[in-house]
Amino acid sequence: MSDIYYNYKGTLFSPVATSAEDLSFVENEFQVLDDDIFNITYPKSGTSWMIEILSLILKNGDPTWIKTVPNWERAPWLEIVGCAKNLQLSKERPRLITSHLPRHIFTKTFEGSNAKVIYTIRDPKDTAVSLYYFSKMYVCYKDPNSIDDFLKDYLVGNLSRGSWFSHVKGWMKLMGQDNFMFHTYEDLQKDLRGSVMKICKFLGKELDDKAVDSVVANVSFENMKENNMSNFTRLPNHFMDLDKSPFMRKGIVGDWKNHFTVAQNEYFDKIYKAEMQDFPVKFPWDES
Ligand code: A3P
């Protein structure tokens, strides 16, 4: 285990932005409200993209909120120090809440509530590449020496927020519940407008065509890259060093092909197959 992380109930976290005390508060005391909307992801799966989509849907396509308020204030990360306690005091309704927490340590009061979860999943190979670059520039994550070293940790969950496999398997147990919706980063890439409309339906929000057009236009990679409320350029350099890698890096499907060697890909496939062979859902990347 890396010495830059601590272990909370089997999952690793960085002490720079989280604490065991706050995690325990989130898990055991945080009060979920029935109109809460949770944006849940494994890191680098499209979290900030979904914040932008949800922010615009909640404002009927009006971009004022996304242009004036940083995404971490619009949809705070539940497990970051102090966030859950601040959310508890917030008068904002509905609350838009982001989290990378695995299901087994997610807040207990979610159980039995009508709060909605939107779970975004990305090809674990592209997630790995994105996380590799992010880990080089983000102070909370261990700087990987090489993709080879990184993949060894990634594939066994020896990194912040644990394993992609247990994250996905844990959250996908909610499949079939009315208050749970999942989709993939690849779905967003393939049919953004259709995905936005599905999310609106799930949230019970009726947007006219013009409002949907505005959501779609404002969440393009190019527009988000330019929006300093969404591209993390407002954070200090010692926290996220965007000179090492921009947050809005490439935003494409299949970048792993530019990074993995044949041996790394075979190693990945072997572990993926062992972990996911009995999984009931087939994802877009399973077909290729
Ligand atoms: P890459 O590093 O592959 O470019 P998260 O928000 O979960 O941290 O994920 C960040 C990843 O999502 C980055 O991937 C980023 O470029 C990508 N991303 C963010 N907004 C996007 C958008 N509007 N369109 C496509 N990809 C986007």
C-alpha cells in the first residue's frame, strides 16, 4: 500500500483533501434529502462533464450558473473535508452532490430515500489513462512513475477511491431501482442530445428544444475547456499543476490505444475478464 494514502474500510484516500472523521460523518450521519441529486463516478469517468450537464438542466439551459460559479460549488464532492457539513447547512434545493465514494461506504441515509443517483461509467482503459495523467498533476494522488507501475496499482485498486471493478459492481447493484440511472461516457460521446433527454426524463425535468440545444452546446469539450468555472484553472498550481497536464486533456474515446503496449493490454484484458465475466451488463467497450 502507498504511504501517501490511508485506508478507510478497505478503500484508500488521500489525507490532503479527506479525513477519516469526515468520511465517517458522510457514511453515518449525513442526512440525504429526497430531492437530492447525486452525480456518482469512479474518478476520471466524466464527473465534471455530468456536473455541467446537470447544472444546465436544473437551470433550464440558462448558462449563467455554469459561467459564474465553480463546479465544485455547484456540485460539491461529498467526501472532501468539510463539504458534507456545509451541504447540511445549505438552503439550495435540490442539492446537486458529486461523489467518487464506493457504494459500501456511501452515506447510509441514502438507503430507502427517493434521492436520485446518476452513475457514469467509462471504459476502464481510458479511465486508467486519464487517471494516470491526472495523478501526475494532482497533489492528492500518488505520482506514477510509469504506465506500467500505474496499471499494477489501478488493476488491484491500490489507489485513491479503490478499484474500478468494485466501484462499478457496487453501484450497479442499484440497477432496476427507480432512483438509479447509469450510463457511459461513451453514450455521452455517441449521442449527447439523446443522453441529455434521458437524464431530463429521469429527473422529471421538461426542457424545450431550445433549452436542450443550450445544454448540448455548453457542455461541448471545447466550451468546457474555455470555461474557467469548469476547467479547474482557478485552483492554485500546487494543488493541480495544469502545466503538467490540463484537466480538460483530450476528451476522446479510445486514447488507451495510444498508450498501452500489447503486453499491458493483454494483462489488462486478463484481469478485466476475470473480474467482469459474470457481470450482467455488457458495456460499449465489451464489444470491441
Ligand atoms: P481525458 O483525461 O481522457 O481527456 P472527471 O471529470 O471524472 O475527472 O473526468 C475527466 C475526463 O473527462 C478527462 O478525460 C476530460 O477531458 C473528460 N471530459 C470532461 N469534460 C468533457 C467533455 N465535455 N467532453 C468530453 N470529455 C470530457
